[in-house]
Amino acid sequence: WNGFNDMMACEAVASAMREVRALETLNLSRNRIGLKGAQALADGLIDNIGMHQLVMSGNPLTVSGAKALIRAASERADAGNHARAVVLEDCQVGIIDMSTFDPSQPAGRYSLDMENASSKTVMRDVLGLMLEGHVIIEDQKLD
């Protein structure tokens, strides 16, 4: 835990991500990285070709920061490279309103009622993204 919420530190890591091709996993958990840091890291992630997993757990990313990272991971994966995961456990992204669910930006925590048609659609979309390697489902709870 370094707490390097400083933009200069995030930009330095993003720059290294662009250059280092052998790095497969980068764990930046609990470093107090917020929206601007997440956006800088997303820029580095887009240009990285070797990374399989970016772990951002415990950072106050916000929904916009989480979406930026997922979008960056998806863009490179869509370019024909290996699937990449962005782990966002405990990142203060909140619960996403089902009426605003966007499969191209799936960050967040979901509470789905499988008796509801829109919840079933969201579940199908999230599972599809998981099978394509764009999303990791963690800490699921079935009631």
C-alpha cells in the first residue's frame, strides 16, 4: 500500500505500461487512485500489449474511472489480442441502476431479480462479456 494518488505517479506507471511488454499482471490495489489516476492508467493500458490483468481493488476510482479502465482493457482485447481482466473489488463504483445498464461499460455491482425481464437481460449481457474475457465476476451471492 503506497497511497500514490499523485497524478505524477499514475502517469509514470502509465508510461511504464506502454513500454514494458513482459508485464502480465499489475496490482495497484489500495493506492488511493481516483478518477484522474484511473484515466491516466487507462491510457497506458490501451497501449500495453502484454498485460493480462490489472488489479485496482480498494481504490476510490468512481464509476467513470472504472469505466475508463474497462473500456481500455476491452479496446486492446477487441484488437485481436488476449483477453484482459480489470479487477475492481471495493472501488466505490456503487450499484448501477438497471435502467441505465450499458454492456459496453459494465463496471459496477449489480443486484438482479431473476423474475424481472430487464434483470435477465443484464445477466445475459454480463455473462456474455465474461465468456468473451472482458469481465470478471467476483463475490457473487445468490439468494
